[in-house]
Amino acid sequence: MAGAGTSPLERATRLSPDDPFPEELLDLSLEHLQILHSRICRQLELEYLTDPAGGHPVTLDRAHELQIEFTSRLLR
């Protein structure tokens, strides 16, 4: 998804399905979790705007994992 026509800044503000994703979200600070969530949200926005099929399955799964982690931290 990180196309040749995108700038390094644009790529740094999103997390494409090909970019690495932490295996364990529990190890991240709340600040890093929020940054990761922002990057995933920006990627989802791009995918919904550019692909008639909607969000990429990997991006959707990552957004779901982040939501689960936020919810579990709220309940602790």
C-alpha cells in the first residue's frame, strides 16, 4: 500500500498492511498505543477512499486488535 508516489512523511503517518506491527500490544505504553492507533486510522481512511472494496483485511484486523487492547486497559 505504500506506493511509489507517496512521500516519506505520508508513509510515516500511516501503517500499511506491509509495515511491521507489534506482536504484543500489552508491552506498549499508552502513548505508543495511541500513536499506532492514529496511524492505523489514517491507513483505513486511505483504503476506504481509494478502494471500492473498503479496508484491507490486515488493517481491519489491526484496528480490531487495538480496540481490544484499549478496552482491556480501560477495564484494568
